[in-house]
Amino acid sequence: MHVPPCFSLNSISAADSAQQIIYLSIVGPLMLAAAFEWVLWLGAFIYCLIKVYHKADHWSIKALAVVMLFLFSILRLSFLPVMVVTLPLPPQISRHIPETMASVFQWFAFWSFSVLLIGPWLLCVYQLVTSSLGRKKRIKEILNDHTAPKTVVVMPVYKEEPEVLIKAINSVVDCDYPAACIHVFLSWDGYVVDESYLRVTRHFGLMMDSKDYPPSVDFAYKGARVTVSRFPHGGKRHCQKQTFKLIEKVYAKYLKRHDDLFVLFIDSDCILDRLCLQNFMYDMELKPGSKHSMLAMTGIITSTTEKNSLITVLQDMEYLHGQLFERSVESGCGAVTCLPGALTILRFSAFRKMAKYYFSDKAEQCEDLFDFGKCHLGEDRWLTHLFMIGAKRPYQIQLCTGAFCKTEAVQTFSSLLKQRRRWFLGFITNEVCMITDVRLWVRYPLLCVVRFLQNTIRTTALLFFIMVIALITTSKKPDELPVGFMGVSLSLNYLLMFYFGLRLRRYKAWLYPLMFVMNPFFNWLYMVYGIFTAGQRTWGGPRADAATADDHTTPAEAVELAREKGDDLNVDVDTFRHSTSIVRRRSVPIRPSDHIVGRFTPSEQLLDGYYLGTNEIGRARAHLPAPDPNDAPLPNVPRFHVPGQYRDSTESIYTESSGSESNVVLLPHTMDNLMDADDQCKLTYARRRYQAAAGIPIMGASEQTEAWPTVLEPSQDDTPEAAGFHAVTTFPEAHHSQHENQVPLETIQVAEQQGLPQ
């Protein structure tokens, strides 16, 4: 058998020399570190597979866990002799390796690594060719209030600097997107009116005493609608849950007639690109020939910093490579496996069907750190797993290569280490749950194969660095090492990074060789630190200052307490299921329930044009015969929400640990309610002057008080000077969806009789 020159093994003199001693002193520790990493990753993955087997509640999970454990062990162990015959070992060891065995394993290494490298690379190139990458405007027509879908932006806030928060809000409302179609929900995770809250609200023009601030208030800002709310402290997920319930109340009527409402989840320190919303809407709804079946998408998150350092530069390159390469590959295989909370957009009608699963409190169901890592540390991946099962077909959860946002890069190494430990533990626990879910193998077979094979070769990057040292020290000749394969690997990845940097004008991506050399060391630290700091809960018991759940502290509160202390793992999970709960709760399932299979779908439209929730459609179909397409709209289909008859997810997302008070969400106050009598009179006159100038019929007093006003920037003549707000509220002919949502049914009927625009 002919062996490629780059993999040939020549005999080297066994004579000791000073050069060999120096070489061993440098490479020896690196070889030990690589071997330790290899063993640690093998043990950690097998441990998680065993945990899945013991926690399995279905026979298919146990069967797949056994199969995956066997295949992973075989493939992983097969790389051990490959390492032996490929690494630049001292001649005292390498001369005892038979040539035939070395040739076989070198061929195996060459072809296996080539397939695992070139296959995803070609798939990534295909995705880049078939999609538009970059901050380029995809919608050629000018969007207006009638053609742009309504977008709700949910931004949880907790101890954020006011300047950073205001900058993030401005990036949303200043997007190249009709302002009347943007509704920002700025939700504080904490009911206390603190200095940060006051500074932000005063920036918006809300000049009131802190005691007078309602829990939720609506106002206009740069033409967009903004709802500022305060909820009891319960963490990011709890804050999003309360905001979601508020959105359902505000848009209850709108959702009966439209399926073009989208919800965008972002962090409070994210800066949206000017075309982010527009490009999201293009892929989700406005693309020519679209079947409106896209359910969820994530964009490209890049890092930003005021002061560059080695850590921030490496993060920037890692973000680009991880998202534009790895997520592009996943997207081409059927679905991305992680929808980050920092930038994820969802079709609201489909999301509301999954809300009770998405927002369910899992902390009190955690039995051990495996559950804690899966549902808390890796909640983004766990929730994406829910959506992947809930979708009816592949390619409904994708990557938008034209939607960009920036987030602040971690500045210190200690913070970076904690962040990556959290990511690693969340990744490995959710990864084994995904590859042991037979439903994913049926729906996304190529994705599961790619993910599994990539896990088998993980932690081998340190070996390339050892070979580079061998060449630099001239201890080995180029024909004795797989230099050709190393060059191809680096060249293909660098070619992509060079293209990314050129297309996005992020020229730091051209420093990819630095990342190629440095990242193996950082990844080694992340994994070793993550595994050992996670294991101390089990091996050494909880620390004395670990957050615990008791009669006065719920598991969710204990998790938040640990997060506030700066260490998510500083919790005693053993106390979570022995707290105040009377009924012993079922542990967290290994995979999502079968009840959500095919549930993540848009609302169906009935013959009368109304969109109804799953529950309402079920009730209607249960009591009605099959409809005749030639008949008039069905008379018995419940079109409107009847008090006391709840539907879909708002009232179904209660958990056993949730108190009734925490689930009460009130509608926001309008600006009229916060003004005194004089300001209300001035605002009324300003509205009437605008309506008269625009030729809009003036509504009656009762209609004006019932209708939620749309938002427009005022002219100087119309602005009430004493109101002190950045914008006034009017009733213009601006956006039919806002009239549909914000005007009660009686007002709509009156408008139809008068021929008013809806």
C-alpha cells in the first residue's frame, strides 16, 4: 500500500542528543495535555450518555443511548492509534511501530479527517452561494405602514447601565423599518423603581415622581410604540414570560385577523444593525414566493468593544467562524441547534402554541447537575430542541445571514472562563439529549450525523500545534508529518474567514491563523475547568455559600441568587426538589414531550378570514360538520374571546410553583392617563388640528377614549409644549394593523359604516 508522503514514517536515529532533550521538554507537557483532554472528553461524553440512559422515559432513548455510546467509544478509540503513528514521537518510541500498522492508521486519519473537514466546508459554501451574506438591503420596495409586518421587540432589563440600554433602544427604533410597525417591550426584571429606571424613563420624557409610575406604561418614541413594564424579580426567563402574557393581551384582537406578528428576543446590551429587522422580515415573510412557513430564525451576533485586546480579538473571530460556518452548516442540514436569546425572531402565532413549554419553570424539577446544565445553563439549546420537535418539517428554523447585531465582548479572562464553562456544560448535556432523540434522527438525519461525527473528533486541535512545534524545532522533517493535510485544513478555513472579513468589512477575521494556533489552548482550559468545577458539586459536596432552596427560597430564586453572585453553578441542586413543594414533581424529561410534536406551526385561517388558536379550532371542529367551501362564513365558530374561556398559552403557562399574584399582568397605562387636565386638553387640540389638516374624520369622544392611538412624530405647531413628551399620539391613517388591534370591535363596526380606513 502506497502511503502519501505527508504520512510516511521514516526511521530516525535513536541516539540521545541535546536537541531531543529540549524538544521533549517542550512537546512532552503538550502531549500529556492532549492525552488528558482526549480521555476527559471521552469520559464526559460517556458519562452524559449513561445519565441519559438512566433518566430515559422511553425505550427508544435507552436504545439510542446504547448505540451512541458504542459508536462514540469505537470511533473515539480508533483515533488513539492514529495519534500514536501521526504525532512526532521521539525516535526511541516511533522506531518500534510497525510500518504496516502505521500506514493503515495514517490512511484512515487522512480520509476520515478529509471527509469531516471538506464535507461541512462544501455545505457552508453552498449556503453562502444560495443566500445573501452581509449588511445588504434585500427588500427592493420601500416598506410602509401597510406592507411591513408588525414586529414586537422583547428586551429584558436587569441592572443594565442606562447609557447602554438607551443605545440599544435607539438601535431598534432607528432601524430601516417603518416605525409604526415596531413595538418595543422594555421589561425590567424587578419591581423597584431605581435610579437606572428613572434615568431611562426620563430620557423618554416621562417626568413624574417615582411613586406615580404605574407598573406598565405606553408612550411614543421616535414614531415607535414603547411599553415600559416592571415585573417582580424572577430572572430573565420569568421576565420574558410576563412580557409574553402582556403581548397576548395587547394584541388579542389583532391576532384574530392577522398572522404577520413577529416577536424578536434581544438582550439589553445588543445593538441592532440598521437592516436587521428588514432582512429578518424578508426571510420570514416577504421573500418572493414565500409560503410563510418560516417559524424561527437567528442572525449573526458579532462582538464589540471599546478597547481591543487578545481576548476580544479572539472572541470576534470565534463569533464569526462559529456562526457563519457552523450555523450555516447546521442550517443547510435542516435546522440550527441553538437559537440564542440575544438575537432570535419567532412567528408569534406559532410561538404562542409552544409558550407553556418554553416558559415552564424547570428549576424545581432538577434532580442533579445534569438537569441543571441542560435546562438552565443550556436553556437556549434545550428550547431550540423543543422547536425542532414542534416543527412539522425541516428548514423552518434557520439562520438569517443578513441580520446582524453587536454585543459587548467579555473583557477579562476570569469572566471569559466562567462564560465558556457555562456554554460547555450547557452544550454537552443538550448534545447527548439531541442525538438520543429518535424523532430528530427521522426529521433531521443529515444534521444528526454531522453533529455526532463532529463530536467524535472534538479536542484534537491541540495535536496540530504539537506538529507545528516539531517543524519549528527541526526535530521532524516535513515528509515525516501530515503537513499537507494541516495546510489544506488551515487554507480552507482561512479562505472562508478571508471572504467573511472582506464581505463584512471585519478585517480582524484575517487574523484567523492566530485563532487557529491559540484556540486549542483556550478550549483545553474551558473544558478542563468546566468539567472539574461542575464535578465538585458531586464529588466534594456544595460549597458553604452555595444557594439553596428552602421554605423561604424557591429553586428559581436560588438560581437567580447564584447568578447575582457571579457563579451560576454555585447552587445546591439537591435542595431543589425538597423545598416547599407538597407534591413531588416529575423530573425534567430527557427529551421534549410527544405532545409538542407538530405543534410549532402558524395559526390556521378559517373560511371567514379569522385566525384562531389551537384550542378554539379544536372546539370548533368538534362541534361543526365539515364546512362547504361554497357556504358563507361558519356561524357557530367562536370568533371572539369570551371572558372565562381561555385559549392557547397565556393562561396555560402557569406552573405549580407560580402564585396567582405573579401571573396577573395588567394592560399598560397610556400617556393620557398620566397627564393632568391641562395637558390632556392641549393634546386633544393637537390631535384635532392634525386630523383636520390630514382630512381625517374626527371620531366621537367615546370612540377616542376607547381606541389606542397610533404614533406619529408631531410638527412643531402641533406639539403641546407642556406635555414634555418626545411625540404626541394621534389617530392618523397610518397602519391598518394598528387600527385592527387597537380599536375595539364596536369602533371597527362604526368605522365600517362611516367608510373610515381600518
